[in-house]
Amino acid sequence: MAGNYNICLDVGGTKVLGAIFDEKDKIIYRLKKRSKSGGSESADVEKVIIDVVEEMIRESGIDRKKLNAVASCAPGVIDQEKGIVLFTPNLPWRDYDMAASMRKQFGVPFYVGNDVNLGVLGEYHFGAGRGYQNIVGFFVGTGMGGGLILNGELYTGHLFKAAEYGHMILDPEGPLCNCGQRGCLEAFSSKQGMSAYIRQQVGRGRESLMADAVKEGVFRSKKLVKALEAGDKVAMEAVDRACHWLAVATGNMINTFSPDLILYGGGVIEAMGDLFLEKILAEVDRYCMPQIRSTVDIKTASLGDDSILYGDLAMIKGMK
């Protein structure tokens, strides 16, 4: 007999967020921990995942015997059927059999899918995407992910590899991306892309309140918000640049798919969604056909940090 509780995880480039769902699909406990994604071994992040799950079980007081399943996202190319993380640009995982490792650890079924696929799936079933049949989702965080709902179903393509349009090439001579290509949307518009731009400008002698925040990696979204509030010009340039390329990419996706909805989510959007949305809306019409644009809604995710967690839950339940 299936248990009463499901544990869902959002594993990102800098954090692991976990939640316990009860039998009514309500979150009854949550926990967030920083991860050291710069480690050279998959075990570095795996340990944080295990710690989060074990601490949630312990601190929530749920009966471990009533645990039904654990599900997680991973940022990158996933063989969802086998539970193998084939490649992720922002974590040290290559051909990592995450499902087998975690099933052995927790003793219950374990599911894994692409992070933004699951984020869009969560919004489709439980959030801002309800009522739409064709959704293009951009999730802006440490990296940049994409997710597609086409004709009412999550589209994952051949062997679950579709919707990596965070790595569409916008400028072949642009900045280097962690995927190995140049000029990807992620290299411009993610926290990594914005951090790299700020580091470049500081290296040229310009002053920025973000200098320390990006010295050895990506900034925390709250730091960027404070810098913008203080009128930091370099930080604003990084945001303007990110939103410009997001507008270009959005226009391309509107022309390609004619969706009902363009949806923006992820940690950066959660922290400053209105600002990003305003800047994107100010430009996007330049990059798509007006006859197609006129039938597309554009808005931010409504579940915030929980989008992917609800997508995990949908995956456990077999929702498409």
C-alpha cells in the first residue's frame, strides 16, 4: 500500500530545496540548504540532498514507513526513464545514475527530471499555467532553463532531451557558456551570465556594490536587489543586458510555437519578477510577428520557489 507522504526536491546550482507533501498535496514541511556545486564529485551535492531529506523526515516527525516516493529535478539533460543525469553544465554530474543511488539510500521509488520541465509542469497543473494548452517557460536562476507544454502535454522530445533553449545561440561571438558554446541565452541572462558581466566591468576598474558578491561565483538575488535599489549602474547594466536577450529569445519562441502563454520563473524572477517583466515587455514586440504576439499572454510563475516541487509531485503522480 502506498504511503501518505511524498518528498520533492529542487536541486539547483547553489541550493537544495526540499518539501514534504501530504496526501492532500499540501506542503507540510520544507527545508533549504546551500550546496557547493563547484565540487569535483557528484557526491558533494549528493550529500546535501541526503542531508536535506533525512533532516526533513527527522524534524517533521513523519513516519518513515509512510513515505511513498522521492522525486527531484536536476539542471541539465536527463534520461528520465532510467533516472540518469547525462549532463548538467552547473553541477559536477556526467552520466550520473541518480535514481539508483537515491533508491538505495531511501528505500522508496525515486524519480528525476529536468528542472525547468518540472517547473513548467508544476505551474501547468497547480499554478499560473492552469487553463493554458501551449506554454513556453523560461526559468532564470544560476543557469537558464526551458520547458514546453504543447497541446496540453509536457514536451520532452527524443530521449527527454528537448527544451534546452537556455542554450540557443544568440551571438556566436558572445560570452563563453558552461555548456562549451558561445553566446547562449544562459551566458547573457542567467545569474552566471550577469555575474560574469559584473566581474568583467569591475576588472576594468568600474565600481560596483556587487564586486564582492561575484568575486568567486554567482551573486545571491537579494544582493542584486539591494544594489539596484542603491542605483548601482553596473548592476543595472547587467539586468538590462539580461532582459534584452530574454526579449530576443522570447520573440523567437513566440514565432516558433505560437503559445498561449510565455511564463517566467526561477529564483531571479521570484526576487525581482516585476522589474524583469517590465523590461522584457518593453522590447519583446520588436522580435516577433504582431499577428502571433497578439494571442500570447506573458506573465510570471505564481508558485515561486515551489514551481519545481509541484512539478516533482506531478511526476510522481504520472501527470503529463
